[in-house]
Amino acid sequence: MRRAALVPLCALLALLAAGARTDETTPETFEVAARPISHFRIGSAENHFGPLEFVGGLELSARAAHFGGFSSFRFLDGGHRFIGVTDTGYWFSGSLLRDGKGRPEGLSRFSMAPIRDAEGNAAGEKWFGDAEALALRHDRATVGFERAHRLVEFRLTPEGVGERLGTVDFLVPPHELRVNRGFETIAHAPKEGALAGARVAITERSIDRRGNVFAAILEGPHGGVFTVARRDGYDITDGVFLPDGDLLLLERRFSVLSGVAMRLRRIAGRTIRPGGVADGPVLLEADMGHQIDNMEGLEVWRRADGALMVSLISDDNHSILQRNLYLEFRLAGHQAGGPLPYRAASAGLSTPRSAP
């Protein structure tokens, strides 16, 4: 092709590309199909697993190319309205519907919108948009990104996700963060506990010389770097503090021979301190004989009757071989307990509709 013809052709391609990017930044609301899951263990009616009682679950699907990749989510109220992030650089939000017995039965008003950078542009490439962790405190959301490692704050308003406020010092030396094993957990400690409401950030598998996972208390008089004991080949994918100050961690393991596995581990709050190694017992472990997939997101919330609930979501990696799952359990021993750390509902938030 002659050089003179390249100029208008390149200009046309640039305009088309710009139009495509504009469309990609438009929030989108769409229908989500939900298939109920009545039992956690496949082929068994047993619903009690140690201290956890399975309540119900959903297998989710939608006719949208960017649906899936769910990394972390938080409820804005008692198990209904939610907001989350994906590892492809999107916010997602909506409401969980329940049947007459309070079991999950579907989603409504589900929408997705790009997470924007400091210039207001959609993250775009995976390297910059790999959102893996989310924490809410009043009118602020903190999002953890891996690959291009950073913790970023956004403002929450009654209308949705607002302006980008800036970054947060993650304290862990940057050279210790592995490319695809960065921050997977951000959680607010109880305000009245030993950490006085500080944010805690934990990596997936950025390990020290002893094989333990780097983490940090991000603020307050007890701020500093610590590690979490890594055991049995499991990687950390999310975490939430319990009302008593212990930390509930979601962990995942994968092998070609046995497939995917998940577990919940309760980290003793007293072991979370600068220079320490945080550790605790396993509450639940499940393999391919259960209704699981690539479990990535964890949330803890209080039901209207006072029960403490544990919710999990999976990341399908946009693969036809994987599923988007929502699973819900009741955690025994916490009936009518104390308040949870920093629920965003206290700010009067509605379901986010956009992410400027």
C-alpha cells in the first residue's frame, strides 16, 4: 500500500478504536440467570460442615462478554445489595434476591462499569486492571491491584462509586511482591479491637525466606509488616475480620491431578502484629466433591435474626470450563453477636450504578 493511503486509513482506525473505548466505559445493566444450589457436598443432603451450615447457593451466567472474573465483593446491607471488583478491571453491583425461607434465589439490577484511573480512563489492559481485593469503610472503598501493585481509594456516594482519591502505602517492600501473587485481601479490623479499625492487607503468595505470606497493618499505632503462615500449598484469595477480632481467610489450591480445592481458616487476632507470623485453624476444607470452583471472594455479614453469615464467590476466569458460583453459610457460635467492622450501609449507600 502507498504511504499516502496509510494516513487516512490510520486516522480511521484511530477513530474506530476511540469509539470502541468509549463504549467500553459505559456502565451496563443486564439480566443474570441463576441456577439454585441446594446442597454443598455433591450427592449428599448433609449441610453441616464443622462450624458452618450451608444455606444455599447459585450458579450464575449472563450473555455479556465481560461477565465473570469476580475477585472480591462486599454487601452494603444485610445480605442484599452488594458491590465488587473483577480481575479484568470492572466494578460490579446489584442485589441478591431471596426466597420465602431466606435462601438465595437470584440477582436483580446487576450492572458492571470499568474501574477508572487517575485520568478517568478505563484500566483496559490486564496489567493495570487486575483488581483482586476490596474493603469498604463509610464513604470510601479501597481496591487492591496486583501485577501493577497498588492500593487505591475511591469515594462512595449514594449515587455509586465516585472519584479516585489516591493511593495507600502498602508498607511491604515492593521487591517482595510477586507479579501475579500480590494483594488479594484488604480488611478493616473491628474499631474497638486491638488494631483499632486499621486496614490489613495480605498478599496471595508473596513469600518471605521462611515461606510465609507477606502482609501489613496499614495504619495506626500498631502499623507494620507481618506474615501469614502458608500451609499445604494453599494461596490466600480474600479475608474479612470477625466481630471478635479474628480474621477469616479464604484460601485456594489447584493441581492438575486433584483439581481445585478451597478452605476457610480462622486467624487468631492476637497473632496479627508487626513482625509476627499470623496463624490459626482450618474451619472448612472442600474439594471437587463439593460445589466449588476457583473461589476468590469472601464476605461476612449479619442476618436479621442475628446469625453471622459467610458468603463466597468464584472467579470463572472467563473460561467455559469454570463456573461463577455464589455460596452462603451460617457460622455457628456467633448468634446475636457484636457489630461487624465498618459496614458501608452506615453511609446510606444505594446500589452503585456507575464508576466515574
